[in-house]
Amino acid sequence: MNGRRKRHDKRKTGKEYRFSRWILQHLPAAFRRGWKHFLEPSFRDDSISSLENRMALEQFQLRQITILYRGLILIFTVILILTITNCLTKKFNYTRNSFGKGEKEIQLELEDGEEKEEISFILEEQKLTKDKEEEIFSGFFRKLKKEIRGKNRSLQAVTAPLNFIEKLDGYPFMITYEPEDLLLIDWGGNLGEEGLKIPEGKVENTTILVEAVYKDYSRKQRIPVRIIPQRKKALSAFERFRESLNHREASSRDRQIFSVDTSWKEITVKETSRENLWKMPVLLLGIMVLLLLRNHSQIGEKKQKRHKQNMEDFPLIVHLLTLYMGAGLSFSNAVERICKDYEKGLEARERRYAFEQMRVMNHCLHMGLRPREVCLEWGNHFQEKIYGRFAMLMTQSFSKGAREIRSMMEKEQQEAFQVQIDYIRREGEEASTRLLFPMILLLFITMILVMSPAFMQFYGI
């Protein structure tokens, strides 16, 4: 079952990296040798056998090439789509907000040769149809008359001040009032001097001009307004475009879609928001670089993790060898016993590099190699110097008696545990150093929380 799964994974990996392997094989030979020489130190101690070492290095190279070419394909595809879209786009379409939703600000970039300018204009909400506008204003004024009368029975029998409200519930209009005769009704809706002195049997008729305004929607009574344009100075090309744009916007408010041409006379028009889309390839390139760097950083993390495990396992290995050899077992039998104990719980825990090298050493001893050579080779596989020193000590002990070997092993065991204690103490000191900045930050926050009420009270905030 496991064999079939491994063959399936291998076939799947082969298909996935087929193109990457082709690229790797067609790279310049000098570049391949330089890249491999650069990566070999990081993978030299990463596997048990040289075959697995080479396979791991090749898999890493294939993953890096896969990330690189897929990222480049994605970046080129995005650039191509943006270029085609930009070439085919002759108009920028904008959707107006519906009535009551407010205006929308549009950003454009104008280009005339080497001269550039960024402009913005307001796209008003969709204009109401004439029938809908009449319906809204009719209902508005009908309800407003009931509110204006205030405490009076009606507007035809006014004996108390009127209620000049500025806004009517349910309508967005701002309301202003202009009394015809301020001696009868003033600006606040109160009765004026003549309004308070009207003799019995006489009635004074007056009017109030009510204006309801919401953006471009307004209604007045009988008072016409006439506005003439001021003399205009000579406009630049950009100002003429802005004026044309505002005129077109005002004349098309009954349509929901508003279009802006990409060119106007000698001016080139660009949409400011679309300029940011060209930053997407740069962002994808940055992500691709981060993924490549992440793979390299994982190598360092593996080496650091293996170093920590080796430092933790060294006292245990020395202790077990001392225990078994002190009980009368030979060096080869002690190594075999350690390997058997390690293999029993291998399914329940992860592999440990130091014990995996012990298994390699046990295999070499069973093949008939000399213990002295095997022990030296075992010590050379570790970057930690304590393993090499221990291997040298073991080779020297092979030529001495059992009692002297036991004494040397016990001394080495004590030194190994002292090394572990020093390593744990050093890790604790590093951890306390890393916690120093969060502690200072918490102290600073606490000082702010304590001093803030005093500052607020002092400055009257």
C-alpha cells in the first residue's frame, strides 16, 4: 500500500516538474554548476544518504524554477490583459448614483505631449423624470402647508406665528422663506407690527415665497431669476476640456451612464484609478520574490532545528552508550541496542538526525567495517564539535581496557550533561532578551493609560 502511494506521488511529482526539469537541463552549464555549488552546503547534512541528498537538492531547484516561470507567466498575462484593455478602451463608463444617493467624484489624468495634469469632476446623481419630479414636489408642498400653519386652524385664518421649518420629514429639500411684506410677517414667521395692529373687520393679504432646494432641484413661486455669464478670460486646453466636461455632465443627468472619451482635441485623457492597475505586475513580482526567499529561509530553519535536536540528543546518546557498555556490551552491540530502542517508537515521533546517523553507523558495523573508521565517519557528519570530539574519544578508548573505558565514558557523560545545561541556560537568556521589547512596550502603554486622565484634566479636554 505504501509502495503504491510512493510510486503515485513520484509520478505526480514527475508530471508537475516536467517542464521545470526541462528548463533546468537547458540552463547554461556554468550557471547550473555555480547554483549547485552554492546550494550544496545547505543540503550536505540534510539526508542520510548521498542519493537522498542529491534528490532533495534537485527538488528544491525544481520548486524554485516552477515558482519563477509560473510567476513570470502570470505577470506577463496581467500585463497583456491590461495592455489590450487599454488599447480597446475608447470610453470610460461611469454609473451614476440613483436619486438621493449623492454625487460621485471622478479622477482623470490629462496628457498633452509632455504636459500632464490631474483633474477631478463631480458626477451628479441620476436626474428625475419630469413626471416624477412633479409628483414629488406636489406631495411636498401639500404636506408643507400643514406644517407652516403652526397653531392656526388654517393659513386663511392666521392669529399666531407661523412655523417656518427648514426641513420636512421624508423629503431631502432645504426650505427657505421670503415674506412679501415684512411688516405683516417677518423672516422668522412671527407677526410684524402691522400684522399685530390689524383692526377688526379688516383682512390683510400677503404672500410668502417658499423655495425648496435639493442639489439641482428647486421650486419657487412667481419670482423669476435671471443670471447672465461673466466675461470669461482665455481658457487653456485643460480648462476648455473641464468646461466641456461639466456641460456634458449637466446635460446628461437624465441618463444613468456617463461616458468620457479617451482623447479630446489635442488632449489625451487617462483614468486615474486605472493607473493603479499597472502596479499589479510589480506586486506579483514581489510575491514571487518572497516565495523564493521563503524557500531559502526554510533551509536555515531546518538547520537551526537540527542543531537544536543534536544538542538535546547528545547527552542521551552518551548516557546510553555509557550504560550499555558499562553493562558489558561491546561497542557494536551497544549501538545496535540503541538503534532498536529508537526504531520502536519511530512511528509515533519524528526522525532525529543524530539517531538516524546511529542507524547508519550500525549498518556499517554489520557490513564488517572497522569500528574506529565508522565512529570517526559518524562524528564527521555533525557540525557540532562535541560529536567529533566524542568520536575521537571513542576511537582512543578501543585500544584501552574495559575499566578505563568505563571511567572515560562516565566522565564524558558528566561533561555532556553540563553542555546541555549550558545550552539550555543560553537559550533561556536569549528568550528573556527577546521578551525585553514587549515588556518595554507594555510599560509605555501603561504609562500612557495612567497619565492620560491627568493631562486631560490639566488641559480641560
